[in-house]
Amino acid sequence: MPEFAVSEEKNRWLRQKMAELNVREEDLAENFVRSSGNGGQHVNKTSSCVQLKHTPSGIQVTCMRERSQSVNRFLARRELLERIEAASGVVTAEMKRIEKLRKQKARRRRRAVTA
């Protein structure tokens, strides 16, 4: 597995999570395209956007959050692992966060109606 421009701890976590979910590097199809948005001339001249597809499951992720291609490769893999985990039925931290926000919104709506 390639090393990305993030800390060694994050690289280690990614390797461990991929092994845990049985995702191999050979199962990933990776494309690089030009990003859009903030970043100026750097973004317009380089292909820093990463499109990642997990061929066995068909899940596809696009990441253009950072100016660095290497960091975007790491972030795309992290997001892909989260989606694979969510598809397998495991309750992820992101799903917990969304449920918490949904409950807060429902509570506010009930308070607004009674007030």
C-alpha cells in the first residue's frame, strides 16, 4: 500500500481499517482529474481530485477537499471505508452524528409548534 502525505499514525490506521474490512488495494480503481473551487492556479493546473471506486461493491467516491493529491488519496480511501462499513450495516460515527442532529431538529420543531 502506498504511503500518503499524512502522519504515520493515520497511514497505520488506514492499513488496519482496510485489513479489517477486507478491502485490498487491487480492488480499488483510482482516477485523477482536475479539481474545481478554491486553490487558484495550483488547482487549475494539476489533477489533484481523486475518484476512487471499489470494484467488488461498486461504491464510488470523489475527493477534492485539499490541494494535495496525496492527501486527497488518503481522504478518498477513508471515505470509501466509511461507506463500505455503513453498507455492511455497522453503525458508524457519522451515522450517530446525523441521528443526533435529526433528534435535535425534531425537538426544536415540537417546541416551535407548541410555543
